[in-house]
Amino acid sequence: MKIFKYNINKAKPFITKDSSIIRSILDRTNAPVKYESLAEATLGKGKATIEHVHKKTEEIYYFTHGIGNMYLNETKISVKPGDGVLISPGVRHSLFNKGKKDLRLLCLCSPPYSHGDTMITDYNFKMVIFDFDGTLVDSAPGIWKTANEMAKLYGRKPVSMKEVTTAVGTGLDNFMEDVFPLQLKQHSMEEMLSTYRRIYKKSFAYGLKVFKNVRNTLKYITDRGIRTAIVSNKLKKYVDEICRYAGIERYFDITLGSESVKKLKPNPESVFYIIKKFGVKKENVIMVGDSQYDVMTAKNAGIASAFIAQGYADLKKVKRLKPDFYFNDIGKLRDII
């Protein structure tokens, strides 16, 4: 039997999502643990952790130094050395150091601690900026139909849905370059764009659908007085027309499209414009999208990002970007807003 021993003094401190300083004793980084992990957390004088919740993890806090207040949902309890506190999955919790020295505790997590299982619950978002295609509506069928009618006109083989979803998101010029590279050698970009827009005007509603939980999530957000915006690399007139067609236009304070700004996503120009127009702070803004470009835009703008895994993204690229939130359902936004 192989023995795994690790000394806490060898551990390099790091800061978790809740803002506490952690030194891992045994976890998946230094041992083949399966069912639990053990770490020491330190909270400085006058400091507090950010309220958070674990979706799957059960935790036990065992306090070794200092005194503080712990908040479990709406309940406040005092904690001191020798106290142990059980935190069940789904329970909102935070900790405040009310003493004159560091507050220290051992944290036992089962299953082992996971950054992705930690959900911050006390963000104060006052503006939500949404991407459009692939985030709020599935517009790919109309784009696919348009691209295939163009393929017939310009002598190209049929365009697959995968080609369409891979090329969507970076602006119509880039879409043309990705899908019709050979045709662009024989025809000008202006001609190709004109043809696309003429066909898309009649085809945009083909197969169009609003994603599950979009309407009730938008209502939930706006009912709370939170501002909402759309930032898309699609022409604004199409965004507005589709919103009217889908019956969701009333939920947005502003929509920006490719003609609204000089530089498209992932350049943050559109985000900065909205922040200035509505007078909100960066820490109170979150961007919601279905692609790596939306996460990149948020990071370039210095705001929070929420990725919705329902659209057209390269998931490997998205995960490498480490969005602040990763949801399979846009309805999960209600957990953080």
C-alpha cells in the first residue's frame, strides 16, 4: 500500500472564489483522493468571505484560531476554537472575522473541493448584457437556409449546419470569408453581403426559436429593476426585428449591433458604451453569451462573464478562458441575480 503524506507548511496559499486564503493539506492536486479533501482556511482581521453556495459539496468547518460570525442562509452563529459546523449542499454561507487576530479553520469537503461547484450568491448586478444568436434565440436555421440559397447562386456545394454554427459570432464579413472563400475571389464582399441580406430578410424566421427559460429569466431580471442590453455582431435591425418577431423586445433597454460600434466583439467597445450610457460600475455588470467571443469580450472589458452551453461554441476554448459562471441552462442566471 502506498502512503500519501503531505505537510501543510509545503502548501502554496491561494485565494478561492469566496476570498479566503487556502492552504491545501490533502486534495486532488497532491493525492489520489476520491471522496473528500482537507484544507486550512485563513481570514484576516475584519475580513469577510463572499456569500456562496456549493451545489454538490458537503462541508465541515472546524475552527482552530480566532473568533467570528458565520451566516448560514438567514441564520447567524458565533464561532470559536473547538467549534465544528456542518454545511449542507445548497446552503448559502459566509464568514466574518470579528476578532483581533486571524481566524483559522480546517475545511473538510466531500466530494473534494471544486472551484466549479462554488457559486457566488451575493453579486450585486445592475446590468446584464446578453449576446443574441445562440444565447437568446436559435437563429442558426435561418442563417443556414440563407447560406444555402447563396450556395446555389454562387455555385458552391451545400453548406452544412456545422459550417454555419462554427462561423457565426464574429460578424458577417468574417462569416463570408469562412463559408464562401472561393466565391469572394470572384465577387466583391459588398456584392456577397448585399445578396446575403436580401435573402436573410425573407429567411430569418425559418426554424427560429427562443431558447428554453429565456422569457421567464428575462422577466425575472427586469422585474427586479435590473437593466438589460443586447450586444451582437449581427446588424442591429435584424436583432430588433427578431426580438419583435419572438415577442421579447420589451425586455431590453438597448440593443447594439455591428453597425452600432466601430469595433466588434471581442473588442469591448460596445460594453464600455453601455457602461457609460447607463452610469453603472464594472463590478455591477455581467455579460451572458454562448461563445468564447462573449467570454473574451467580458474579460477585455473587466466585467463578469456567464457562459451558456447551449449555442454554437467551441467548449474546449471556452473552458480555457475560465468564465466566472458556466451554465447549461440560461434559467440558472436566476441563482446569481
